[in-house]
Amino acid sequence: MTLLAEPTIPSRRFAAGSTRFDLGLSENPFPPLPSVIEAVRETLESANRYPEFLPEQLPRLIAEHLGMSPDEVVVGAGATGVALQVMRALGTGELVSATPTFDGYAVLADMAGMTLVPVPLDAAGNQDLPAMRRAVNRRTQLVVVCRPHNPTGTLLDAAAVRSFLSAVGRKIPVLLDEAYVEFLAPTARLDIHELLRKHPNLLILRTFSKAYGLAGLRIGYCLGRSPLIDRIRHQQLPFGVPTAAVAAVRASYAAEPELLDRVARITHERTRLRSALRATGIETPESHANFLYIPGPGTATTLRRAGIKAKPYPDGSVRIAIGTPTATRAVHTALTTPHHSEPPR
Ligand code: PMP
């Protein structure tokens, strides 16, 4: 297995700062494939024109790719945009989710006027499904379950998800966030067709930001049974999905083998970093996504001092995206060289 090709295009967010590696947002380290860039560039020539009033081409493309009907797909500005559409469609009430989780859920719940009911992870860093089930009550309007989870990268057992869905019943919508699904081994994936047949309240959230490496284009989608999806589509922003998004998705599907090769390189690099840390006594949960969760205390400070941007948590732990082999080496060196972890004198 070859490692990540280098160099990738550096992040421009910290051009003037001291950040050497920008690994804070669980992004894909690869720039878009040339074929995807070319497809997007072509759409720019008609950027004086509006895109479709309400998106039809993108849901059709995604539906065809997944063997679903277009009326079972709703699209939006990243999974974040679609999640907001979901919340706005469901009205104000309680949203049950794990904590910590993707930060967006707290922000969006606030925007949508929902009350977040955070349920702590269990001791192993997994979403505590029994506790989340107990947190569901008459005021609950949405339950969010991530698979894999952000920030730990842990994966809920498929059977546990199935029994959770049965226990919650058909009345309360459950959003299964699969933002990182493409990083899962095929055998670890859920059969979404079977689940959606069985659970009319189930919504599956996905994105082109992670495995497809198109975070800057803001393309996400949600799958579900058509009555529920109809309600969510009602929240669609007119002219809200650019023509470039359609072109990028079409070109990405056409280049799937190359993209899957990149996914394999990222997961390989993730395994390498985890093993290297482990060999020096630093334990991290087994991650099924494109990042690692490295426990604190002190980890966030150590990385920051080494010019490595990771997402910090209050106890000093971090979530760090998998980057190039050079980034892996820098992270490893920073965390295993005593000099970096000493407090300032
Ligand atoms: N869900 C999860 C679990 C995430 O980690 C993220 C991004 N960090 C998102 C949703 C949102 O992704 P986007 O809006 O870029 O599609």
C-alpha cells in the first residue's frame, strides 16, 4: 500500500499564522480530483445564470447511485444545511443526542428553537444508546445517532442500532448521521434499504465533505421515506444548491475508484498513526472515520505548541484529522518528544 501522495494543497486558513498542519476540521487532505475540478470549472462559465429553483438533478443523481427513488432524497448545503432543514421541518421540541458530538447539532438546535438533551458517552467512548432511549419522552422531536461517532470515531454495533430503532418506535424521527460512512469496511455498513423499509421515522444523513473531499462546495443529503422527506423538502432554500454541486457529484461518482483509493490511503494512514502512538503508550479509541481522538490532558496544548491545529476538548483531549505522512510524523513527534509536552518555563 502506498501512502498518501504528497504534497497536498496546504490550508489557506492559517497562511499568516504559526499553524504548520491544519487538522482541526476532519477534512480530506487531498484536493479535488482534476476531473472534478474541470467539471466544476465548466459550470462557472454560466455562473451568471441561477441554478434550479428547487434541486431536482442532484437528488436524482444521488438516488440513482444508491438505488433509491428521488422522492426519498433531500439535498442541501452540506450535511449541516440538511440537518437544519430537518430540524425546521420537525418544529420546536427536544433533540436527544450524545455529548460530545458534532458541534453543529448544538448550533443548529439553537437556530431551530429546539432544546438539546445531551447524553454523555459511556465509559468506552460510545454513544450510550440505553441512556439515549431513556432520555426520549413526549417532548422529543428528534434523536441523533452518529455512526461512526464524531469525535471518538467509534462505531456502534449494527445490532444495537437496530434494537435502538425498534425501541424508539415509529413516531419519533431518528437521524442516523453517516457523515463518515465511506470510511467503514463494507461489512461494517448498515443495510439502509432494509432499515428504511422497516422504520418510516428513520432519516440518514450523509455528506460529500469527507470521503469525497468536497467540504468547500457544501453538498449534503438526507435519505428517508417520502412522507417525511416531503416535509423536509418543504424547507428547501430556493436557488440554494449551485449548479457546481451537481457537476461535482456527477464527476465524483464517475471517479469513484480513484476516490475509494484515497479513502483506503487515509484509513491506512490512520491505522499507522494509531499503532505508532500505541507503541509509545498513547491509547486512542479504534477509529472508523478519517480522524483519531487522542485523550488528554495536555494533548491539545502539546500539538498547538508544535504548530498542529487539532480540535481541542475541555479536558485537553483532541480530535485530529488524518493528513499526509508528513503530518503523521509531525503529530507522532510532537506527542512522543518530551520537550513538546513540558510546561513553559
Ligand atoms: N455530521 C458529522 C458527524 C460531522 O462530523 C460533520 C462535519 N464535521 C457534519 C455532519 C457536517 O458536515 P458537512 O456540513 O460538511 O456536510
